[in-house]
Amino acid sequence: MWIRRTAYPVLLVLMVVVAVVVLRFHLNPGLATSGFQFGVIAYLVIMERVIPYDRTWHPDRREWGWYGIYFVLTTLGSVIAQLLVAALVAVLSPAKPKLPLAAEIPLALLVGSLASYLVHRLGHTNRWLWRLHGIHHVPEKVNVANNGVNHVLDVLLAQSSVQLSLSLFGFSQQSVFATGLFVITQGYFIHANIDVRIGWLNYVFASPEQHRLHHSTDLSEAGHYGSELAVWDRIFGSYTWYPDRKPLAVGLKDPASFPRTEAVFASQLRSWRRPVN
């Protein structure tokens, strides 16, 4: 079906259009980012119904309720991260680009995606950070709605690390904004329960085809810590996808190690307990 091959390119084109319009007409980047986020969610929710990967992964009404609470908590973590780094970004990031935006934005994507990859991988390998990030892997399905199933501190750490890395490298505020749009696009896209085919782009960009493996209960195929670009997984040996490879099951290898998704507040409080050796 043609839509399986065009759903992702259309999303990328929309992202570029929003970035160009906001930068060209000097619109409010914060409002534009929020509006774009809800637009991406709406687009992918529709695609989940049009070209679903697994119909049993569609959230039911109760799950929409739980995911809604997590979305609010995730948004809270994002806002806190923005407030914490905003002042530093304003100081370290030049008001005007040092390079043409056409050159600076791809560089910013590389730096930001590397920071994201490293923090994400640490979230799986460090026992303290896993107590935060593991909440995201509790659901036994992967879809747009449960992309927001996170611990507040995990969101705070992940987003702060990306934005601070961009600021420390001196990328302009325009590049930080454009990179943020790409992060939003990819974050929801890779979690979408859609049957897409992006072909050779799988070797450049992260995709649902890869990210479902990341959520696999079989840790030997999990890998894929890159949420934006696939290049870092290839460089650091955590790339396991090949055409038509699919996980048998997604979720936690040890489901009893974390509270169930519906126990929202228990999930947020569990991280304060000392981990068992």
C-alpha cells in the first residue's frame, strides 16, 4: 500500500514546513512547538487506524486514561527541563547562527542525537537510571499514546542533556528549535503502531520497525537506543534490525520488577527506594 511508504516522508515534510515558517516569520517557537506536537500526535493516531501494525496494540479507554496522566507528568518534566536550561541556552547559544542554518541544523541533529543515545543507553545499563527509565518499558504494546509513559525525572534528564549539549557546543537558538521539532517527530513516530516501510532510510533514521525491537522482551535483539538517528546504533554496535525482523513480545523481561502501568503514582515513587543488588 502506497501510504505505508509515504506516511513518514509526509511527516518529515510537515516538520520542515513548520520550521521554515516559524524561522522565516519569527513566530513564537514555544507555541509553535506545542502546536506541532499535538499535530504530530493527531496525525499518527489516525495512521494507527489506517495502517496498524498490530490491532491488539490499540489502547482501550482505560489505557487512554492512564496514558493521559503520564502525558501530563511527561509534559511537566519537559517544562521543568525547559525552565532549568532556558537561561543557560540564552547565554551560551548565539542569537544568530555562526554557520548557515542549512549546515548548522544537521550538525545540531548529530550532536543532540548522540547525547540522546548515550543517556538512553545509560538508562538501560545503569541500575539507578534503569529504575527511572524502566517504567517506559512496562506496557506490553507500543503505540503513540504510551510514548508518554515515563518517569518525570527520566524526561527531565533526557531532555536537559540534549539541550545542554547543544548549548555547550554553541548552536544557535534557531538550530535548537529545529532540532526540537525533529526530536518530537521521531519520538512519536518510532512509537507509532503503524505498519510502515521506510526502506534504506532505516540505516539513517530510527523507525518503528527498529524501535519495536528495542521494546522486545528478548534482550539479545533489543538494542536501538537511538530515538532520532540510527547511525549511532550502527557505530556503537547496538543495531539489530534487518528487513522483516519483528519481536515476538514487547515489555519487560521480568514484569514483576516494576509496578503495572495503571499504578501511575507507584511508578513515580518506586525510584526513591534503594535498588536490590
